[in-house]
Amino acid sequence: MTTTVINKPPVQSASVKPPASRRSNGRTPGQRAITPWLYILPAAILVVGVIYVGIGYTGWVSTLNWNGIDASGRQVGFDNYIAAAEDPVLWQALGHVLVFGILTIVIQMVLGLIMAILLGSNAVFGRPIYKVVMFLPVVLAPAAVATAFRGILAPDGQFNGLLHALGISSANSAWLADPHFALYSIAAINIWQWTGFSFLLYQAAISQIDQTLFEAAAIDGAGTFKVVRYILLPQVRGTTATLALTGCIGALKTFDIVYLTTGGGPGRSTEFLTTYVYKQVIEQYHAGYSAALSIILLILALTLTAIQIRAYRFGED
Amino acid sequence: MKITAQGWMTKVAAVTVIAIAAVGMTACSTGSSTTSSSAKQTINWWSWNPDNTQDKAWITAFEKEHPNITVKHRFIQIADYPNAVRLAATSGSGPDVFGLQVGAMTTQFAPLTADLAPLAAKNIGADWKSKLNATDQLVVSGKQVGLPWMITGGGLVWYNKTIFDKAGATPPTNLAEWQTACAKIEAIQVKCFIQGAKDDWVNLDVYQTIANQITPGTFYKAVNGKASFNSADFTKAFTIWKSLFSDGIIQSGALATTQYPDANDAFNKGQAAMIAFGTWNDDHMTTATLAANTATYGDQIKSSVFVPIAFPDVVGGAKETGRLFGGPDVGWAISAKSTKQAAAFTLVQWLTSSKTAQTMMATSLQTPALKSVPVPDTGLADPAVQKPALAEQAKQIGNLIGSRQITNADVATALSQALSSVASGQMTPAAASASVQKAIDTAFGK
Amino acid sequence: MFGRPNKRTRLIAQIAATALALPFLLPLVAIVAESLQGEGFIKNYQAVLTKTPILQSALNSAIISAGVIALVYVCTMLSAYAFGKMNFAGKKLVFNAILVGLVLPTIALVVPLFLIVQKLGLFNNYLAVIVPLAATVIPFTLLLTRNYLAAIPDEVLEAARIDGCSSFGTLVRIVLPLAKPITAVLVVWAFLQAWNEFFLPLLFLQDQSLQTVTTIPLYFTGTYGSDQPKIFAALVLICLPIVIAYLSLQKFFEKGLSAGAIK
């Protein structure tokens, strides 16, 4: 059982067991060897038929000098990868993704968890309203979100208006148009949009926790903070790990909100790997180079995934 | 009919899914079972222009004159258009006729198109090239990949005369006058000049205009590798471009504003007094267009007077002002994969060189591709100022200084990046010229 | 907070929740306010409902969403059960191989998908959109669901087997009922992805009568300028079905439903 590592099973009895006992638990004596494969088959067919064909095709295109339109491209081997390694924009973009990823993952998790705890109990009045407010940003089309935030974060927009109302009368920054703030502003928009998703997952995880644990803690006189720290957090560790992993991948794949608010600018100050991939193939007609960047993105994401899977397993043992 | 949000929600959630199933089914089946006579053909026509609000008028007029051909139009906004067409046009189920933007798109999409020169010679006449404007911008390696629909030019500034009058400002001809006008306009709480500098194309327009004031026409040689871009002139143009931002001509926050819809909305709502649009905005001089826009921008737009003027001399002693650059705004191409080439060309011919279609074009004050159709100057909101502006425009359209669109996408990208970086203080003007020159050298193999 | 909160706890929780929710609410207000500009609430929303084929596109999107949700649910539950609760050689490898699907940028999929759809002659067929969408959603839902199912104590499954359930019987009778909260997440997520998809329908469903709800704003988008308030009205209306789905699945998150059943 090596892949469970990104999730720590929340119920104590299943959490730490010697490998031998896991194996005996996993397969009942009469289970045929082929059974698990039958369960996996439908998902595997879909993923191989679509994703792997996509990866294979992209891998092939990444070895071409091709505009994506002509009948065929010219084979150039690894030239596109060599060019990518020397491309300062790629490294710049990776730096942006790193900063963006750390900010958004941590803040979205913390805010989502706090809201899930607050709204998970019956202490708050009008919970459905709060839940809708948290969830609406997740479902809104990027076009609406981006257009609205271009206005909100403009020098004469509502955000500076709010700052004025709070007594910061000098607030006149162009939050998205200033290279010093643009990346952080995009991170803020992302946090606004995706905290509701962290909230949703924590909500599902908390609803699974055995209530008797809380009741026992209450009898022992543990305060809210202690209950969260020693009972709730360990119980939702699996979700936290999942969010960290999907957050990393999400950061690497962030596209719409960047493309529609700053377009990667000013200059290259908010260029992401995905916006660069898109611009290379759609605006500059470098399908081969763009495919190589896609493959680099894929390898990066896989490496990150592997590291995280290992990290969480070590954390568990 | 009053529908509250609540009522709508429940309806959609519960009832309509089933109810509309019936509607959907019938719609599908009528679509596939159109009874057709053997001679009748259906043409798929894709474009970003005309859009969903205008296409019916074109189709109705066309089908009236060509009853054997049915046209199915698909509007795809320009943001998604290249990605959709580059794929669809490689298949037999894509468009028969599709629009092309001159410049990089035309160059790259050329393999997807049929050569229109023989068809044009046969159907329009041997002298087809002299009947139409600027057909040469739609030629790639000797192949006529499209025919022009209308001609537009950039290099202008539009001002809202209503606001100017209210502020007591006069349209500027140079930088000092521009700053004076801005002071007066900002005094009545209106933005002076709005630039959607997130959109590269409008930055390229303004930069070309500045460069043409310093060294008329050299820009077009330089971006094609036939003159140096890394020169004092182009560096000076970058310096002036930067000063438009730092001296407050271009509004703060411009780099996160789009030309469409953000800046355009602000201009039409009367929140900004000036904008860098080209001749494609001409229909906004007509009372008809203004009236049609009240739904979006309120009644105030009906009394607004929009007037184009030459971009003011911002370089201090411009060699020339008022020169326009441009060409075909949309070129109509036929997919090489189309199995209905003849019918497809009937549509292209009608759009580009029929009296009916080109007169429709002229009615919205756009310069028709067909030279024999004049642009009327009727229906103007304020003929006293707009008639002379139109006359000047017609003169300049006949004397274009260059082709507006850069044909090499890498050069266009390098210049766009340089403009955004210079404007935001991340690059010096000298480094900007050098970076563009580097892209030109790579593109033209030096 | 946990258990029966007293008055003071309630007040603090209420204030904290409000303070946290406000920054999320304000931009929403701005978005809704934009949809009321121009001709105003009634005329904007009326225009969306009457001047666009919104009912038909909603039906198309509903068909696509239903297909995606069904496909994702079946594939995810079956494979998550195997990955979470069975042991077999090569499990780690296959699981990670499916997770690779999480990371491929969508733009890299468009061209190969187009070639496949072209080969199979699936233009103007809902399957051309449903199958690729499901394939891109499954890696994510599998990750979530597998973790969730793995957390179900083995004792529960063992008990079912002792009672004579086959492995499939255990999945249907024991595991699926216990997995309701994650099922809610899965359904909402698959619905969101399918309902909001723009480019695949644009490319593969070329027939006007097959257009999806995401194309509705295009009726107010012009070549030069667009009717922003009506676009916002359309976007607000379009997202309502997902919100309704989310709200109606809330009962799956009710406390004790799963935890109580496990014990």
C-alpha cells in the first residue's frame, strides 16, 4: 500500500499498520487477481485514450519546428528543449508560479479550514448564506471574475475606495497594472475564487469525523483551540495533503485569470508557464516550442507530485 | 413578463429541464431535416466580424440575391477565433468561408486557404485587382489567400465633443495643447485620454503613430528587416511613449485595462473624453448607431458627438501628422478543404465586390473594399465637424503610410513586450529598441 | 464551538464568519451590480432569457453535464474502490499513471482531441465533448475519492464480506452509502467542469442547435464593443444551476451520517 501516503486515514484503527497486515486486509482470501483490474479498467481506458494520446502527441510535436498549421513540421530533435532551458521567460514564469503557488495554497487552506470549522458547527446563524457566498466565486465564469476585478483593482476602483474609507487616503495604486503588485493581486483574485473549494473539501472531511471524539474532548474540558489542534487537524490531514497537491498542480495550471486580467504583463511581470505556452502556440505560431514547454510543465508537476507523496509518507511513519 | 431571480432559479432547477427537452428535440430534428431541392447548397461562414447582432442582415441580403445558397454563420470572438479556425479549417466539417486578419494571421493561415486569384479573374473580371482596395496585403508567397471586405486605418484619436464643449476645451494638435485640454477635462471629473494598454494592438497603433511623426514610414521598413529599428528615432519614440504614461496623458492603471470592452465602455459612457481608435469607429458618428447604443450606454450617448482627429504632435515638430496606416480589416478566405468552392466564392465575391454588400458597408461609414462605392456623409450627429473629418479621412485612406499589422508574429510580440515593459518602467527606451531589433534579426535571418 | 455552543461562542463565531465572508461577498456584489447597469435588472435579464436560445443551450449543457457526471461517477467509484481498498501488483504505478492526467495543460489536449474526433467522425456529437471532459475530470475526482475510501476502516468491509457480500456488493451496499460527502464533492466538481466548458463545445459542436450555455454571453459580445451588463446578467444566470446543485447536495455533508454508520 504505497500510494495511500497522500492521505492519512483519519480513523485511528486504520492509520498505522505493518505492511503484512495491510496486505491481508486488502485482499480477501477468495479475491481473484484480475478483480482490481476490472474495477480500474473504465477509468484507465478513458485516461489512456484521451490524456496519454495527448501526451504522446505533444511529445512528438515538441521535437518539431512547426507553426501548428502547415501540413508538416521539420524534425529538430531536442532543439526546442535546449532553447527552453536558455529562455529567460521560462525561468521568470517559474519564479512567478512559485510565489503564486505558496501564497495561494497556504492562504486558501487556512481560510477554507476556518470557514469549514465555523460553518460546520451550529454556532453560526444563517449558514446557507455564508456557504453560498464562499462557493459562488468557484462557479463564476473567469470572464466575469476577471472583468469585475479589473474594475475593482483599478486606481479609481472599489478597492482603493475601501482603503480611502478606512483612512488610507493616499491609496491610488493600479494594483494589476503595477509590476510590483500585479502578481500579488492575481494571487488575491485566485484566493477569492478558490477558497470556496478548500472550504468544500474540508466541509466533506469534517462531516466524516466521528462526533464522539468531539464529545469526549468536551467532557475532558478541552477548549476550541485544543480540539482543533489535537483532534480536528489530524483528522483532516488527508484533505490538507490533497489540497497541497492539487494546489501545486492548480498553480502550475493557472491560466484564465492571468490571461484575462494582466495577460502576463506589464512586460513579463505576471507571465505564467501556461500563459507562455498559450502565447507561443496561438499568438506566435510556435507549436513545437509550445509543446516542449507543455512537456516541461508536465515533468515539473510530476516531480512535485512525487516529492509530495514521499513527504507525506515520511510524515506519517 | 416579470421573472424574479427566485422564480427563475426554481424553474430551471426543477421544471424546465424536462419541459425544454421537448423544445430541444424538435429544434434538433428540424435542423437536420431541412427539405432541400437538389441544387440548393449550404455554406458555413465563420468570422469574428460580423458578430451575432449583424450577421442576419448580411445573410438575408445575400440569400435574397442567391436563393440557391443557404448561409450558416458562426460568430467566434477574436480571442478564440485563431485557435478554433486553425483546427476546423483542416477538416471537411469546418468553415467554407472564413475571415482573416491581415498580418501574421494571414501569413500563417495561408496553407489552409484556396488561391482566390483565378476565381477572382474569372468571376469579377481580369481587372479585379484595380476594382478592389489593398488586395496585396492578402497575398502570401504569390497566393491570393483572401479578398478584402473593408478598409480601415489607425493613427487617429477620437474625442467626445460634448465633453470638450462642457469643459471648455479645444481638440489638441500638439502635446502642450493636449495637456491643457486634459487639465480642463479632468477638472470636470472626466478622464482625459483612455488607453486599454493591456491589449497589445492599441499600443502598437499608438507607437506606430509616434514613430511616423518622427520618421514617417520607416517603421514599416524596419519591422520587415529593411531598416534599422535599433536607432535613435525608434528609441526617441519609446521615450515619448513612456512620457505619455508618466506625464498623465494616458490614465493610471492603463496596463490592466482592455481597449475592448473596458476603455471603449468608458469612452461611450462619457467617462473618458479621448481614445485611440481608428476609422472602424466611424459608425459612432451616425445618429443611427448612437440610438442603437442607448440600451448599453444609456440616453446620454444619443446626444454625444464623437469626432476623429489626427493624433496630436507629441514629438515636438512632427515631420507629418494625420497619416493613417491600415488596409483590409477582414479578408474573406475559402477553406482549401471546402467541397463547395464555387458556392463559397459566390459568397466571397458578393461580400467583397457586390454593389449590395459594399453599399451596406458604406452605410456604416466604413470604407468599402470596392473602390466604386462611395462613403456617404449623411445621418451624421454633427455634420459641421464630422463632414470635414470624414473628407480628410477619405483622403488619408487613399494615401496610407503603411500596413498597420506586423506580418511576423515574433517581431510583433517583441515590440508589444517592449512597449508594455517601457510603459511600466521595467525597460529603458534604448534596451527596448535593441530587443525589437534582435527579434527582427532572428526573423529575417541576419 | 464543538458540541453545544454557548451564547458567547455563538457571538464570536458569528463575528468571525462574517468578517471572513465579507471580502468574498463584496466582489460578488460588484458583479451582480454590474449586471444591473445599462437598461436595469428587468430588461437585462429579460434580454438574456428572451433574445438568446438560452433554454436550448441549457438543455445541451444539461445533457453534456449529465453524461460527464455519470461517466465520472462510475469510473471514479469503481477505480477508487480498487485503489483504496484492494492490493495488487502495480497498483502504485497505475494510480500515479492516472494522476498524470491532473497536470497536462488543456491547450496541449486540443489538437490531438481534434484529430481523434475527426477520425471517428464525431463532430456534432455530444460524446465528442463528454468523453474528453470526463477523462480530464477523473484524475482529480479519483485522487479525492480514493483518499476518502481508503479512510473507511477495513473492519467495516470485512464485516460485509463475512455477511456474504461479494466485492462489488460491498461497494454498492456499504462503500457508496458511506461515501456520500465525497460523492457530493465529485458531482459538484464534475458538473462545474462540464457546465462551464467553453472551448470543446465550440470546436466540436459546430451546429448552432448544439451550442452550450457558455456561448450565451456571445450574443451580447460584438466585434467592436459589447453589452457588458447583459453579459454579466448572462454569466450570473449561467452559474445558478451549479449553486442550486451545491445547495441541494448540502444534506450529504450533514454530520454523523458517515461517521455514525462506520462505528
